[in-house]
Amino acid sequence: MTLIIRPLRPEDRLAWQPLAEGYKQFYQTPTTADDYDRAWTRLMRGTEVQGLGAHLDGALVGIAHYLFHASTWTERVCYLQDLYTAPTARGRGVARRLIESVAEQAVHSGALRYYWLTQDSNATARGLYDRVAQFNGFIRYDYPLPAA
């Protein structure tokens, strides 16, 4: 088994789409074809968000999308926005390696904090997250904004 983590490239687009769709379906987030196209464009531009792909024996089987932002208390923080592994590749260390690879990018970019969110009911992912990170007890609220 050869697992390679590298930045997403234009040639990953077709393999990326079903992984992105799987992620959005898991979180029950309606997403249009245009939304996927815009997300891919931003990922390829690499200025607002970045993406890593996990390639297992040459096939793209996992994705991580992350971004950097300022904080009141530090200049640079890394947020892991999306993490998804194809069901056929789960249990092989793909998600862990993606998390660690984003951590390397965070350190390299001077971020002083690295964090992510998940649903309380996502027990499988939380099992991994509890092994690699620290749960700080925060609860997220989303204030509804009018559609643009």
C-alpha cells in the first residue's frame, strides 16, 4: 500500500468531485454543480483555500480543504474545513495522514493554532479526532444571514 499526500492538481478534478459530493452528502448540505465548480476554482487558485489529496496506490481516496485566517490573539490560524475519505479506503490511516499533512502546512505557514469542527454525532471521526487532537468543549452556533 502506497499512500501519498500532495496538493490537489488540475488533473484531480474528476476524482475530487465524488469525494466532495460524499462529504457534502454526509453533512446534508445541499450543493449545486456551480458550487462545486466555484470551490474547485478557489482550490486551484490556492489563495483563499488550499486542498490536499490522499492518493492510495495512485487513486485519489481522500481530501482535505483548509484555510488560514487571522485571530484577535494571533496573526495566523489554520482551519481544517473539510476532511473526507472514500468509504473503501477507511481504516487505512488516510484521514490521520491528511490531518497530519495539514498540520505540517500550518507549521510551515507560521500558524499558531490548528482546529476543525465536526458534528457531535460523528462518532467514527470523533474516535480519530480524540486520538490526534484535544476536544476543548466548544459548541458552534450559526446565525442565519439573508441570502446574497
